[in-house]
Amino acid sequence: MKSMPRGPIRHELLSWSDVDKLVDVLVPQIRSAGHFDALLIITRGGIIPGGMISEALDISYTLIAAVHFPLDVEPSAQLAVLPTFLQFPDDELLLNRRVLIVDDVWGSGRTSTSIKNRCIAAGATPFSCVFHFNPYRSLFTRAEPDFYAAITDAHIIYPWEVDRGTKGVLAGTPEPDRN
């Protein structure tokens, strides 16, 4: 398992213009990989990125997945804990399809990895896509997103999250960096 960065967590506050630039970085990468038959959006974080990517790539066959991991797990057991799929498409909707799985961030990697594995079990050929990849938090040494727009060590605050307040932002941490 990779070691966690030391010191306070840095925060980055993105604008809608920043998000548009992330999409502009991702679209050529995704197009170079060929045609995708379906887009699978991971809730909640992937809803807006998935919508933007689906529009940019003209993928109208769009599905939703939601997964939950127990929060009360020791760090040493995080890779062993089984997820609960709260929502997932029926296998026949994925069978023999090239599927682009979209989320906002790859942090620990558990969500994207579990959904990708479930797609494989359903007979799909899945590819993962995120706006931000945080290799410093990833629990996987041999897995990373197939497509990502940026590498970060920061907690990213997207423009659609700004009005949620400071829940989850530790007191005494630095103010968010504006990109």
C-alpha cells in the first residue's frame, strides 16, 4: 500500500472554466481509444463529468452505477472489504459493449475498480475515466484510471460542490487554491 502524504491536505477550488479544460484534455485521449458503446456514470461524483463527456463524445447510451463501502474498516483491510452495489445495470445492458466508466476523482480507487470488475463479470470491456487521479491516495499499486485529465495530491472542490459549505474540510487547513 502506498504511504499517505504527510501534513495538511491541500484543497483546490475549480471554476467551470477549469472543468471545461479537463474535458478538453480527456476527449482526445478517449477518442484515440476508439468507439464506446456505453457510458456508465458513477454516482454521485461522476454525474456532471459523465454528462459533459457523454455530450462531447455523443454517447447517448448512458447508464448509472452506485456503490457503497463500509466506513468503519481498518486501513489495512480496505482492499478486502466487499462493496455493496446500490444500483447497477443488468448484465444484458453491458454484455459485449465497450463501456466508458466515468467518475470525478480516483482517490482510493476502490469505487472505480469494483465497478470495472463488475463490468468485466457482465461481459463488457470497461475503461475507467476520471477528471483527477490521486496516486498518493490510491490503494492499488498496479491499477490506475485508463483516462485522466490531471494528477493531484489535493482535495478537489468542483464548482458544483461550492455551495455545500465546508463539510469535510478540516479546520485549520489552508484555504483552497484557486486554479
